[in-house]
Amino acid sequence: MNIKFLIRDLKIEGVQVVTVRLARLLQANGHNVQIITLFDHIELPELSDLNISCLNIPQNNKCERVLLSHFKSWYQDAEFDYLIAPHSECIKLIAHFSDQRLVPFIHNSDQYSYSQRNCFKRFRYRNRLAKRLKGKHVLCVSESIKKFTEQCCGKHIQPASVLYNPFDIETIRHYACDESAQASQENYLLFVGRLEKQKRVDRLLTSFSYVKNPSIKLVILGEGSLEQKLKIQAEELNLGERVEFKKFDTNPYPIIKGAKAVVLTSDHEGLPTVIIEALILGIPALSVNCPSGPDEILTGELSKYLIHSYDEKVIAERIDALLEDRDIPDLSAGYEKFTEEKVYQSFMTIVEQWNNDKH
């Protein structure tokens, strides 16, 4: 098959990382794959094995009319079986065309922000979402996002399909052995992600200030617009000696492998990659049960790592309990369904159904 991905850019961010993984997986299985970016911003390393093309839209001109003009010029002559669009900007672009080959791939849950809106704003959100997805095959990165999307759009869209992010387990474990990329701390909890409002690192810092174990440190691995504000908060909480901020590394796996646990306190997620990566490396992952994803990963015995509260003192109590816990369950149950083999099988089953729908 001829598969194309339309994404915003190739920054070191979650959607871009997993899109590259999926592209490589499809390419390794004999498909013709190309990644199309709106903007020429590349941070991800080692991309020479992939066919990448850019629409070269000026970085300072992101109005939808300009984006649409550039995309339309490319789309009119493009040949492909399916084009998969995982970024919201790209989903908006393909919504302008009645073409079932254009596939929106929803990677983030709006369920939390939706719940905070009044009735009018909820209606407007549902209406806009249904218009964007109408007549399209829809992919969702988790069952929770699929359920929320179908509840919002009702009969206005076709049934959505779940396609999990693929993980190359052996490669992750191989990169985790790189001693040059380890954290300077020895006894630490770890957060990995963008320093933006959604991730609620402020909540994590406040929670950490209540943790009773005085020897444990916190490493925050990531960058974003809230970095300085979070550093100030850490100082105000008298955590300056116990919190280390590190720039995001192209190989975060040694830092993950060295942690006592990974901790997430987000308002919402899609399918939190770092939880799965931690489990692959034998590290427990503690997460608030936000929409969506954590409760699809931390199931069975691993559900003890779900926190059913956003209260900072409750989170701190669960961190203390984890640090004292010597009964670590089999973590493999949390990542078995995200192997490359299973994700590829799922993708082919989904595409077969799409092809059958044409007839």
C-alpha cells in the first residue's frame, strides 16, 4: 500500500515520535510510506531511512487559509491509498475534502476540558468535531478516546477504530543501556513530557512537596512554555535541592531505566507513551486516572498504580506507598498489546475493513 502521514513538524514531541515509529513499522512490512510535514522544523534524529517531504509553509504564517492553500496544491496531484493525519491542524485541513482516503488519527483526549464547559460550548464542540470527522474513517489511539469521540458525534460519523502506538521493545531496551545518557541523580522519581498546562507538572511539584521520604529526588525531563514558572514554584516549595530539570534527550531510556518510578499527574492524555516505556524497562509507573489511556495500560495487578484523585496529598501518599512497596507485579502485562507485531496486525485488520466498506 501507499501510505502517507500528514503531520505538523518533526519536533521531539509525542505525536511526532509515535508517527515516525508507525511509519517505520509499515515500511518494514513492505509498504510505500511517506511523511509530509507542514513546517520545516526537524528535531528528531536519524530520519534518513524515511521518505520525508515538507510543504514549506512559513513558520510565522499559520492561519488556516494559508495552510489549506499549500495542502490543496499538494493534494491535487498526490497519489496514495490512505493519508493519515494525527495533528489537530492536519485534521482540520483534511476536513475540507470529501475523501475517505483522508484519515483523522486522534491522539489526545478533550474529555477533561469538555467536562469543564457549559452546555452551549459543549454543543459547539460536538458540532465542530462531527463536521471535521464526517464521512471519514477515524483512528483513535485509545479505547477511551474512541468512546468519547463516538459519544460526541453519534451517528454523524462512521464507527471509529483503535490503533495503539507501536513499541519496539528490544530497541528500547538496547538504548536504555547507554550509560552516557543517565541522570545525575541516583534515587529519583521521573516525569517525562512537555512542560505545558495539560501535563500539570505544577500538581506534581506540590504533591512531591508532601512526600515523606526525604531522600527521594524528582527529575523533570522535558521542555515547554512553563519551564521558568515551574522552576520558580520548585524554589518556593523549598524543593530546589531535590528537583532537577533536564532538557529533553533524544535517548531518554537510560534516565527512565534508572528511576524508582515514573509519575504522571496530567489533566488528560492520549495514550501516555512514557508509562509503556517505563514498564518495558521494568520500572513502575504511577499515574492519576485521567482521560485517557492510563487505565488501558495499568490493568489487572498493575491497576494499583492508578490514582483515582487529583488531590496533591493523596498523590503524595501513593508515591510514599510505592517507594515502600516491595511487591512489584509482572509489568509485562502492561505492554504486551503494544508490541509492533500486534499493532501491525491491528492496522491491517482495520485497513481490510476500510477496503471492504468501499464495495
